[in-house]
Amino acid sequence: MDSVLGIDIGGNNFRIGIFDREGRRLDLSEGRTDSSGGREWMLNEIHKRSQSLIGKAGRQVQACGISFGGPVNYERQEVSSMHVSGWRGFDLARWVKEKLQLDCLVDNDANAGALGEFRYGAGRGTHSILYVTLSTGIGGGVVCEDKLLHGRDSLAGELGHVPMSVAGAPCSCGGRGCLETLCSGTAIGLRGRGLAKNNPELMARTIELSSGDPQAITAETIFRAAAEGDKGALFIVREATGWLARGLLAAIRILNPDRIILGGGVALAGKHLLDPLHEHLEALNAPTLKYSTQIAVAELGNYSPLYGAAALGWELA
Amino acid sequence: MDSVLGIDIGGNNFRIGIFDREGRRLDLSEGRTDSSGGREWMLNEIHKRSQSLIGKAGRQVQACGISFGGPVNYERQEVSSMHVSGWRGFDLARWVKEKLQLDCLVDNDANAGALGEFRYGAGRGTHSILYVTLSTGIGGGVVCEDKLLHGRDSLAGELGHVPMSVAGAPCSCGGRGCLETLCSGTAIGLRGRGLAKNNPELMARTIELSSGDPQAITAETIFRAAAEGDKGALFIVREATGWLARGLLAAIRILNPDRIILGGGVALAGKHLLDPLHEHLEALNAPTLKYSTQIAVAELGNYSPLYGAAALGWELA
């Protein structure tokens, strides 16, 4: 009757859960991140809520895993600056040890999400996956032969920053034409707003679904219009999934994983994302290099990183 | 005083060696592949020469590893059709067991090359490498956490078929715009001959080095002219290494290996390949995603797959 504590520290939300060895979530405490509160506010919330969860768990809590929404040097177990101040170089695992008396393993949210889906979600039964988060940006994590692949600089799985287009748009990373600039939620929304400006009639239904405001168009409203068969929205989805297909094919050629799992807000579009994506992949496929890598949507939704945090905890327990 | 037998079966050459546990080559027998002789001729050569090497080895030969110059389904240990007839579905390991009384492990030449460089060449001291062969085509193999990564369909490491250019040239794989169509030895030679046709004055020195025949221009003569500082040749090298840099960056973003090792005929250009490649990578690098993956040239030259075959043998011994 053991358990572990899993913690997901994200820019918008934070989540804390108690999990058993089979990955069942026994208890949960979650809330919105107050980024103005900085590190201290977040640590205080975690401390308070974790103590409460541990107190009422009714079984021994053996270890802790943390998914951190920012760069983590896994080898040094060092978290880095998020958009929230105070985290740079902070020894989060030591803090957990001191405050909660639990050994702790920390990884970034993309890796934790990959591990969560691999152990408890859409990756169950495979030996290798690429997990891709399609949200504001594009992140990713790789599991190879049942283990997270971190890479030399803890940068493995950064599919969002594969260079795709030679004359592409500037990317948040400082590069140009990265996959993220072409098919992240942000990129899709931006494309929709651009098209609405120049061709409002083409985007009429998407504008309607965006409260009538062309500037309120997001990837979500575009996918909703596309689901209704709207021509303009379908055009944008087709374009974005074309780039995504090329990015995933690059990963298939290099890793050839058992499964690619798409998470993040954009993946909530489900078949409206997968259907055009499969069409593009089919068109790109080469007969002499037939692969059987499957493409699936994340099963744990927004909770993939939290489940991955639990899996990290179990690596210590 | 143990040893293993390593065999490299290639389209142009075949090589057989006896290796000790440290990867020292104790004896070697090699020759040109007579492709008109088909499978039977090759097996006969291997049988004869292997028996001779084993007979005079003076130490026990414990197992055998084979690098095969064609697709290998590693899981099923099944070799597939090369350009030479008779190999499709042939159980090479069983043949070795029957004829030479040695357990045997078979892999394709790109994977064997990766393993050879990892264990005994430019990858020594690392935990993960991507090995890339730049020759007629572009092949590759991945070592992750000290083990070859095969992938679900034995297709991992196929960097040559990462899609790079949307409106690119048709590729031998049936795809379009693959990395291989942009910077393989074949592609570089083709580009040189095309430029020589339209701008002979620009390619004057390369034509000279190609026995005065513009149609005899190859990647090799282009790199030789580039090494002399010839403007036209440098232009082609700069263009090809630009594509190669983008391909390698894709692999760095996805795998972030300790080292990328470039082998094959084109890599013999050494610094004349590496210098422009590093310039391109520097220009593409994003400040927020600084990686320390190193780029090196293969140390074992044409013998990387043979050394890898020996390493495969040692996995059984």
C-alpha cells in the first residue's frame, strides 16, 4: 500500500497528486498559478497542499516526482528560469527533501508528459515513443527502450525547433522557420487572424465562432470551424498539418519510434487534427521506407505531466 | 586470448577480419565484390576466407558479427534484397552457424558503422552518437545509452530521408526533397555538373581536376577544387553543407547526442567539409537552445562497418 507524490508546476496551472504503483490517482489538489507571486508563492502552495495530501493519504508516501514547466538540466537536477522569477538555479529536489522529507526527481514538463503517457497513457505497451505537445509552442520528449532520453544538454525531443523552412518566420528561440513557427497553436491562430484580415469572407465562420472579432481567432476556433467543414478553416488546418507531418516524418526517420503521441491544446481537436495529418503523411511516405510508427492522441490530456511526475517518483521508490 | 570474426558485405567491397576484445584487428582479408556472381559467389568467398583466417588465428574465435550492405530486419535477423540478387529473406546467421560453427549477429552497414565508430573510433568515451555516412546516398545509425537504436521497423537513423525541401527533387526512396537529394556525394556531383554546363568559367578548376571533362565532375573533384580556394567549387560546398547543417540540426534537436560522426567518401574532405558546416550550424544556432553536441569525422574510414561487425560479434561472445 505504497504511494508517491507527483507535482506539476506549470505557468498557468499547478497540480499535486497521490498515485499508486499502477498509476491510479488517489487524490488531487490543483489551482491556477499566480505568476505575480513568483517562486515563494508557488513553493508555499506546494508545501501546504502536499502536507495536507500526505496527511490524509492513509498510506505511506515514498518519494516525489516533479514536472517543471521550464528548462531542467536533468543531470544536475537544476531548474532554470521560467517566465516566473526566482527559479533560476533553484535546487527544487533539496527543497522537497527538507520540507516534505521525500526524495525527489525533477524533469521538464515535456519529458514528464512523455513519461506519463508512456507509462499510464497512450504509450502503454510500447517500448519507444515520441511525445509532442502542441500548444502555445511545440515541445517534446522521447522514450527509448523504456527510458527517457535526455540527451547531452537535456535538449532531446525539442521537435518544435527543428528547422523546417529556409526563409521562415523568426522563432521565440532566436532561430528562424522552426516547426513551432508553422504549426503551434500560436502559429495557427496567427495564420487565422492574418487570413481574416485579408480574406474576411473566407474566414467568416471562424470569425463568428470567435465572438465576431477577427482578432480573437485562435487555433481552437479554427479547429471548431474546420470540424463544421468550413473551407477557410480547413485550408489553415491543412497547411499546418502539412508542416506537422514533415516534422513528425523527420522524427520517424531519425527515431522510428513505436508510437508518436500528440498532446497539448491543439491535440484536443482529435480526428480533425489526425485525419489531415495522416493524409499528409501518406502523401509523403516513401514505398521503400515503409514504417509502422503509429500516431495517437494523448490519453491523459492536461494531466500527462502530472502522471509523469508520479512515474519519476516511482523511479526513486 | 579470445577473438571474434567480423564480416562486412558491401556492394563494392567485402572485408573479413579477426578482432580481439579491445577491437584490435589481428588479421584481415578483403576483396572487390563481384556483383555478377550474386549471393553464391559471395558466400563462397566468405566461407573460404573465413576458414583460412580462423585456421591461422592462433586463438579461439568465439562468435561472428556481420555488416550487411542492404536492409536488415534486425529483430527477425533477416537480410533483404541488395542490388545483388539472391539475398532476399536469406538467413545469413544460420548459414554462418552451419558453415563456420559460430553464433552470428547481423545488422545493416549504417548501424554497424555507427557501432564500430562508437566502440573503437571517433565515438569512444561518449554515450550516444549519430553516425552519418555521406557517400552515394546518406545513411545513418544511432547509438543511445551505449546501445544501437533500431526503431520499430529497423529504420532509425535514416537521416538521408528526412524531408528538407518542399519542392525538392525526387529521391531514390520515392519521396521528394530528402536530405540525400541535397548533399549526398551523388547530389554534390550532379550540382557540379549542372553548374559546369551553365557556367563553365565558374567551374573551370573543377573541370580541370576532372580530366577536363565537365561530365566527369564528382563530389571528390569539387572538394579538391574547393580546398584550393576555387570560387565555384566553394559555392557548391557552401550550399551542400548548408543543407547538411539543417539536417544535422534536426537530429540534434531530436536526439541531442554527445557526438555526430560523419563517415563515407564525402567525409574524407575533412576540414573542407567541417569548416563550412560549422559556419552554417553557428548561423542556425539559437541562443536559448545551446547544445554541446560535437561534430567529428569518422576515424575508421571505410572500415567502420567492419569494426562494427566485430562489436556485434562481441555482443554474443
